[in-house]
Amino acid sequence: MDSQPISAFSLDFAWRTDKGRVRQRNEDAVAVLPEHGLVVVADGVGGAIAGHVASRLATDTISDRFRHRVAQPPRADGERARLYVEAAVEEANICIWRQSRDNSEYTGMGSTVVVGSIGWDWMAIAHVGDSRIYRLRGEDLEQLSRDHSFIQEVVDQGFFTSREDARRYGIGENILTRALGSSPGVGVSSDLIEIATGDLFIFCTDGLTGMVPEDWLRQILIAVQGHSLDSAADALIRLANERGGVDNITLAMLRVGERVNPT
């Protein structure tokens, strides 16, 4: 029996991970399951023991949950899908926390995560930490996630008017307020968004956003519309390395094509 389509639209995926030019080990991880419409990007917490183990546990746990999920009807309810993605992230958190608790060599490990799960005409997203999800629609680039970081919190609370002001004051970019594995319960941020033909999504770690200014990212994504996502992914990795490559660089891209399935 032919499998049911997961979306009303054609979908195109590309993903990359790179150690960068400074780090001795790649502590990022990425998993993309086109047949399930799933994208997962994770970043082992910098400086923590076994960050590479934590990021891999995050991507593996979430991917396995989707692989073993009972097949959903094409028009499955989006809100239920959002809750399912949240639950998958919470399961990954518990898995990392237990490994950290039970194995002394893993004590203190953690990870960020961003997840996207495509449905018929929507995508459920979830995140913990400061890895990001962006959407390019037309020529407008919008960050769909909100960093769980100290610098973002002080800006949100009105202590500074912008992240730039906070940086000038000496607030560091890499202090997380939430990470998978830090406790048995974690606050997962999630949302359900409508998708449309032409939308281009990028899921990435701060190894990309810390090296490539947001306006540059926007210009590159606009330039590659209609071209190969693989070439765009390669170009972004190359640019991040050319600008220093001080961290691991990981990204996954998803482009929404024409509607190919009936309404």
C-alpha cells in the first residue's frame, strides 16, 4: 500500500554539520527524516562534559519517537502535533538528565535543541536553548524561536533596549537559561505555524548565527531561492568558517514547494 503524503506541499531538505576551525570536537548533532517531515538540530552545551553525547541523545531520542509513531492521517490535528513535539523534547531532556545523573563521566552535560515537524499545511516547532529557527517568506526573514539566554532575558525585561546594548555593557551571548539535561523538567517553547509555497526555513546552532550577521543570512537565503538547497547549505558553512569558525556549525534547511496534493 502506498504511504500517505505528509504534506499538501512538495518539500525539499538539506542539512550540514561542521566542526569549525577552532573546536577539537563537534558537539553539534542534526537529524532530518524527510519521510516523517522532521528536522532536529542540537548543540551540546559549550564547555560541558560530554556535550557531544548530549546533543546526539537529543537528536536520537526525538527521531526514534517519530520513527515509532503510529501513522497519522494526512490532515492530523496541528495542535496535537505541537503537543507531541513538546513531549518528544521533554523525553530527550529526561534521557540526557538520567545519563548525566547515572554516569559520572557525563555529569553536567547538556544540549540545546530546535525541532520542526511538518504537517498538511502547518509546522509544529519547539525549542530549548539558543539554537534558532528562521523563516524567509518573500524577502522577510523572521526568527521564529526566542533564545533561552541571559542576554535575551535582560533585553526582554527592559534592562537594555537591544542585544547590542547588552553586549556593550559586557553581557555574554552564551549564558543559557534553559538547556536539555539540566533538570528533570525543562520549559519547552513551542508553536504551530502555517506554511505556504516559497517558505524557506533554517534550523541552526549559534555556530552559524554567531558568525553570520542576520542581514547577511537574509541576503544569502534570498539569493538562493529557486536554486539548490545543498549549494546554499555549503555556502553558509563556508562563510561561517571564513569569518572565524570559532564554534561548531550546524544547520538544516527546509523549503516548501508547490501544492501537490489536493485540498
